[in-house]
Amino acid sequence: MLPEVYTDTVACIYNVDGKCKGMLTPERLNILQKAFNRAKYSGLHDHVQPPPISFASELVGLLARKDTCASKHTNKKNKDSFTRILPSHVTAVFQKWALVTKEKMASPLDPDHKFLHYWSEHPRDKVFEANTNAFSSRFSGFSICHPIYHENTMFLATRHAIYSAAVSTEAIATFMLLPSWNKDMTTNPYA
């Protein structure tokens, strides 16, 4: 039996003009609200400029930023990768059988809330408990990495994971989830 991936219940996120900026499942909305509150009470919001005003304004800003980032790409596959979320049954397998505890290159809109830590490329995502800039330090421990489907980004993520493992003295595993569209879309220049 296949797991249930889709739900018919969603919440529409409106801007101040009453325009729907995006939709989230009630579960994802609740996860974001809790992460926002934990970040606020732990003091993470104190270091974000300009300071966060409210959960609602940060959520609309997050959705607007996702749309802006996606619009910079002309390739449909690249654009679609901004809305990808790994199904929970996939991340559950990595957690159970590969002891994965971290997610690299996520967005507050898509990490599995069961991971202890996740990294986002946007500094503002600290308001949702994100660590920022996955490339600022070596990958460590067991993590999963699902970058946007942009050739250079995938190459940099793969190279960073390999270099991190090469210099590590501890056990390290980074599970890269990359597309395989055709021979033209590869991170291996020798393929």
C-alpha cells in the first residue's frame, strides 16, 4: 500500500491586499508556527534585522521569497524544485535505517520536523529555527541533502559533502538526493 501523500485540506496564506500568496497543509502551518515561537523564545529573533513583526508577516515573506527565487530560473525543472518536499515516508527510512538527524539545504517550508537540525540558504530563516549557509562549515554526522535542481548548486553541494567526508576523522554520511533527468543533466563531467 502506498502512503498518503496528498491531502484535500489546505490553508491559504493571504497578504494584506487579500491575495493568496500560497497554500500550506494545516500540519505544515502548525510546524512553522511552533518553530517560529521556539526561535522567538530562545532569543534567535533578537539577532535578525529587521526584527520580525509577526508570524503572519514572516510567513507571507517566506512565500514571496520562494516565488522570487523560483522566478529567477527559466528552466521548469529548476523552478519546480523550489516546491519539492521529501515525503515523510522517505525521510523516515533515512532516519530509521541510516540514522540521519540533519537536513541540509532545506527551506522552512519543507524540512521534516523530526530532524533535529536543518540548514537554509537564507539568513532570515533563523526566525523559523533554521541554521543558515550549509557551506559555512563542514558537513558532519549523518545528514540528507536535497538541493534545488540547479546544476551548479547540485555540484557545489556534492563537492562540499565529499570534501567534508575526506577531512573528517569521524563517521560521516551525506545522502544526496539528486535528479537524473537525462545525459545532459549530470554532476559528473565524465559521464
